[in-house]
Amino acid sequence: MEEQFNIRLEKLKKLGALGITPYPYRFDVSHRFKDIIARYQDFSADELKEVPDEIRSAGRIIAIRSMGKSAFMHLFDGEKKLQIYLRKEMVTERDFALYHLLDIGDIIGVKGRIFKTHTHELSILVNELTFLAKSFHPLPEKWHGLQDKELRFRQRYLDLIVNPEVKDIFRKRSLIIQNIRSFFHQQGYIEVETPMMHQIPGGASARPFTTHHNALNIDLFLRVAPELYLKRLLVGGMEKVFEINRNFRNEGISMMHNPEFTMIEFYELYKDFNDYMNLTEALLLNLNRELLPDNTIQWQERSISLQPPFKRVKFMAIIAEKSGLALEQLWDEAELKKFIARQFPDEPLPPTFGKMLELMFDFYVEKNLIEPTFVINYPKAISPLSKMSRTDERETERFELYIAGMEIANGFSELNDPLEQRRRFEAQLQDREKGDDEAQLIDNNFLNALEYGMAPAAGEGIGIDRLVMLYTGAASIKEVILFPLLRPRE
């Protein structure tokens, strides 16, 4: 690699001897490659001879085929590939000398006219060559693709150069976010921004990242969720709010998890979790119209319909069904503890009843929820911010949406009783003392806001990264995040 670098460095120095600026400030592009192809692809060679257009375009060299006094090169402009043809008698001596200093990976600008070769390939016949930037390293595997996944994520710029289809994922990601933002604006929601540094981590059960503010001499936490701030806005009378936000959770990295991720959270006064399940179906149907002509996604060789209405199952009932444990045994902490000890003898016993239930759900249920399914009525033990169920005081009006074995959304009727909320926070502290380091802390500022009165409301969070995984068929969350967190190389 060092030898390659030095050879290319010498070529860069020779450009100066030719009076060429190696890194010019700008270059006028009249046509992108996709526009050239769309406009001229169906022209015959004879018809192109009558076209007077002069083309100015630019791209990265991905292939060079030299034939002495002429050369074919393929350029890639980030979206499309196009051939150029250079002949000695068609360019200046300086430009032909420049051609001999070019390497694969260099970026150049060209001026010329469109023609078709004897093999009918659309090409630019160059009459002017402009050097734009030097690549000091050869492209990976000579354009055959960057196969090392870790290298792809560490050097995403190379991934984008040699795997053009990767750009399609991020174009679709941008389209999804635009569509979601437009949907909520059309529904009358106001987009807001809330703090990313919190004095008390809250709004979700997760371990936070800690930082320190020097001037105030206090520890702060990167937010695990914006929920408690957004609900303060409901107290203030903002009826419909949403935030597309970055969250940070100090947890493991997996195919489904990145410590830094994107969510949308949205809240509306006077609604409950039934309204928000309906709203979620409407949101996905709106995305389908943009992205899925037949409301169907292809997920790991399976076709999954995203056509509402979605199936609804109760949290405890589906665990009982899949595990074979009777429903009342599942509600009995002592019985559940015995069952887990038998079924998972090599695993440490979860420290709390809530963690035991989550283990049961993760093992017996989650990966089997392939078709869109709302899991509803989560137990109060694992839903500290949700309103109690109207039919069973052990449960709450909470749902999670699962598709392709992934949690996509989490929503509920918001708990707006400050006295009950304090009791729930206190129960979380007891769970923390038992060893649950993800249990939530008491946020007195939030409780103080609730004490001023918050009308009935519903709230929900949707994972943008996982939603993009669904609509692009990506098997790993790393595929849909431009720069995922990776372990540093030694």
C-alpha cells in the first residue's frame, strides 16, 4: 500500500509540471450520467451524429483500457456508470499527457459529445479533460465489490464507491423519513426538539451513557428516550407533538441493536392506545403507497403483507400459548421462577418478575411474530409509564408492534395520574435494588409537571432504523446506518 501511495504521489507532483491545478475549486457539470443515459440511450449511432449538444460531466475512474494513442475509460458519478473515449488527436498535448498520469480511483471532468461505439455502447467522445482529485489508494477488488462487511461499515465511503446499491438503501431511508414527517404534519402535529442531555435518564428502561458538564460540575446522561420531555409539552397544552430523535442506550451491539439509533416519538391529547394502533396502521399504509405497490415486503425469502388491519394478541396469553405454561402459573412469580429454573438451567435467574416475563417473551414469542402483530396489554411490572388496563389491573393499555420478528413500535395510553406514577417509579427503584440496572429512576421534575394536570393522551415510539430494515430487506441494522458503532481496531 505504501508503494502504491508513493507512485501516485509522484504522479500528482507531475501534474504541477504540466501546469495543472491538482485540486480545482469547481467544475461545471451540464449533465449527470443518468440524464445522459435517459436522454440518448435510444438514439442510433447515426442520429447521435446530428446531436449538437456538448456534454460536460464528471466522475470517478473505475476502469481504464489503453490502446496507445487512444483509451476507453469508465467513470462512475455516484449513481450511474458511463464510458468515455479519448483520442490523442482530439485533445491538447497537455490533456493527453494528463491522461497518462491518471489512475483508477481518480476523479476527472470531461467535455465532449455523445456517440455510440461499434458495440453500441453510449459514450462521450472527449475533447477536453479536467483533473479534479487524486486517489492515492486503489479501489477495493478492482470494482468487483467490497465483500468484507466490517470493512464496508468502517470505511463506508469505499462501500458507497464500489457497491452502488448501498446508496439505494439510504435514498429509501431518506424517503421514509420524509414520508413520516409529511404524514404527521398532515395530521396536524407540531414537530419539536427536546434535550439530548438529561439530568435523570428516563422514558425507557435502558442503561444510559454518562457524561459530565464542567461548568455546572454535574453528571448528565445522553437521552434514552425523549418521552418525559414530550409529555411535559402535553401538560402545557400542546395537543399534538412529534420528534424525530436520536437516542443512546448503553447496551450490546447486535443485528437489531446499535447504541445510537433514530426514533420518532409522537403524542396526542384525548387519545388512547386503541387510537394509536389505528394511527400506526394508517402510517404504514401511507408508507406502502410510496414504497410497496402491492403492500408486500420480501423478508429473507418470505413475503409479508403489510396490509392492515394487523393481528392483535395479549402479551401474557401469547406467552402461555407458546410456552405451554398455564396463564395463572405465568402470573404467579414463584411458579414462573420454578419454570425458568427448569427450562434455562445454565442461565442466571432474572432478578425481577418483570425481567422473567421479558425472558419468556424473548425466548418463546418474539422471533415467531413474522406477520404484523400488535402485542397488547403488557403487564404493569414492565410498563411503568402506561395507564392501567380497564379490564385487568395487573395489565396496562400498552402495545408493541412486531413484524418479521422485530419490535417496530411501542405505544400506550399515557399514565397521567401523578400519584400512581410516583408509585410506579418507586416500584422501579425496588427492581433496581434487586439487580435490574435498566429500571427507571424517579424524575421529580416530570412528576411535578404531571401534578399540574395532563389530559388523557396516547404516545408512541417507532424505530426508524428497523422500519428501514423492513422496507429495504436489510438483515442487519448496520446496513441502514451510515456509520454504525464498531469495536476499535487495535
